[in-house]
Amino acid sequence: MDFDYSPKVEELRSRVAAFMDRYIVPQIPEWERLTAAGDAHPSFMEDLKALARDEGLWNLFLPGLHADEPGQALTNLEYAPLAEIMGRVVWASEVFNCSAPDTGNMEILHLFATPEQRERWLVPLLEGRIRSCFAMTEPDVASSDATNIQTSIRREGDEYVINGRKWFISGAAHPHCRFAIVMGVTDPEAETHRRQSMIIVPMDAAGLSVTRNIPVMHHTTPEGHCELVLRDVRVPATHLLHAQGAGFAIAQARLGPGRIHHCMRSIGQCELALELMCERAAERQAFGRYLHQHANIGDWIARSRIEIDQARLLVLKAAWLIDRHGVKAAAREVAMIKALVPGVQTAVCDRAIQVHGAMGLSPDTPLASLWMWGRILRLADGPDEVHLRSVTRLEMKASEERRRGRLGPPR
């Protein structure tokens, strides 16, 4: 395995970092001021997006881009270090048209959309003219087990009728959000993993309402972690994605690369937290010594570096496996990074907060916000326990195969 960055990737890393420093970092105070006032899409975002597209820093995440589509057809391994740089500012990915949940939805549409669906939904997403959301999680069931999903998608003639309730739907309150990809049950009598389907639902469809924007840990994001209610929502049958009963297969295609994106952004946030911790430890004194000269804080700095580098290498391995062998072959590593990286983020951020003292709890640093995002990721895209269960299952399967090879088939 070779995770060395190619000259092409090194150039892109330099360009993305320079763009962040020149255009995005100076806007952080204005972003915070406007979003605190409820503005989910400050006007300067469109200017930044136009700049990023003009500089060729656009749609960096999608390996399957066609020659006539805007962006760079980077592999997952090539994109990973760029996502790390973007992750240092939690809203920066949108500037490069690389933000969730749009990235996952673009991947789905790229793989499974009909020509009509591509023209209506994928093209404006790739061009950054609209946003989207992904509606899977439900409040009344444990949605980490997608077989529990209850939303009904019922065929009636040339339409599907959708009824259900979804929540923690990221981006649903964004003023440019134009559609949701909704997962629900089309055939409750089918085999367990063929019951669900995905369908495109315009946000202005009759019967679809955004009932609330749910605060997360007492923090409200203007673009939303929303609760949606769908009451007899009717959409044309042509809005179904791929095929009836293909919902699980589509979800697996979507979640693998998306989890790598989340994890690399998290590593960028870990790096920022460690930088701030080191700066504080170098300039602040207590009991006659600089903070980093106290053994416990020196240990925190060292452990943070070790944990971040370990996590990064595992994420790069997962990206490499997806590029070489596909999402299924990387299932164990994807589950491993999703269980590992958010915990690293919360640990590193917690240490950095402690080194900053009361200041670390305040908005004078990004540390409290970075800790919160790490904690959110322990549940987003599946809780830790589900990913650990997946790793255990794959390990036990491998163990059984080894025993069979050594001892013969079990009797």
C-alpha cells in the first residue's frame, strides 16, 4: 500500500489550503454572526463558490465524473487529504461543492439516476445551483437497523404515495434545498433486504412539511437537522431510484465513500485542535512552568499526535481499498474508521479544551464546536455500536474461514 501524495494531489492540497487561508478563514467571524442570526446561507457563499469553481477546486469527491461534468475526477485516496483541509472550517466544504449530504446524493444519482432524473436533479447539484437532503432516520424506530424503517412508499397507478416521519435530516432547512431522497418500504412482504426503496421527493411537494429544526446539544444549525412529515405525498413513479426494492443496495453504495469524507474532515478538525493546544501550551504558564512542561499536558500532546496519525492511516487504507476493490471489499475498514475517528476527535478536542481552561468552553475558540461535531459523528451514519458489531461479524467470519482451511469444514 502506498499512501504517498502524488504531485497532482500535492498541488491541489496547496491550492485548497491557500484558498482556505485567503478567502474562507477571513469570513469565519461574518459566518458566525450571520448564522447566529438565523441566516442559513450568507450571501458571500455564492461568491466563494464561484471563485472555487473558477479555480478548478470544484466537485473534488466524485471518482466517476464524466468528461462533460464540472469538477475533478479524483479517487477516494486523492480526495481524502483535501477533505482534511476543508474540515478545519466546518462549513467550508460547501464552497467547493463537496458538502454532505449533497455528495452522497450526487453519488447515488451518478450511479442510478435515469436520464430524466440526471437532468432535473443531478446537473444542478453538480453545478452547485441547488442543495438536497437524505431522509432515512425515523424517530419511532431504531434506524441504525434500517430493516426497522416504517415510512410507506405505496404504488398507485403512475404515482407513489408516501407516508411517514423522518428526523435529523441534515440540510432540509437550507434555502436552496430542492429535494429529498427518501428511503421507505415499498413491499413489506418481500425478503428483508428487498422491502425498501429510495425515491426523489421535491421539497415543495404537497403533503411534505418541515415541522421543526432540531437543536443538537442545544446548538441550532440554521440549515437544519430537521424533522419532516410526509402525509399522502404523491410523486410520479419515474421518481423512483434504480428499482423497487433496491434501497439497501443504494444505501451501501452511498455510505462507504461518505464515511471516509466525514472521517477525513474530522481528522482536519483534530489537527486544528492539536495546533491550538500546542500554541496555548507554549504561551501559557502555570506554577512557574509553561503548560507543555507539565507531564500530563505533554502526554496529552503526544497521545493526540499518535492517535491522529493512526486514524489518518486507517482512513487512507479504507480509501485505497474502495478505489482498488470497491465498497464491499472495504466494509471492515469503513466500519473501523467510523467507530474510531469520532472518538479520537472528542478525545483530542477535550484535551485542547482543558488546556485552554474556561476559554475552551467559549466561542473565542472553535474547540467546543469541534468537540460537538465529533460527538455527533458517534451517532451520524450509524452509532459506534453498529460499526463495532460489523467489525466483529467480519472478524468472526474470517476466523471461521481460517479454521476451515486448517482443520477442514466443520461437521
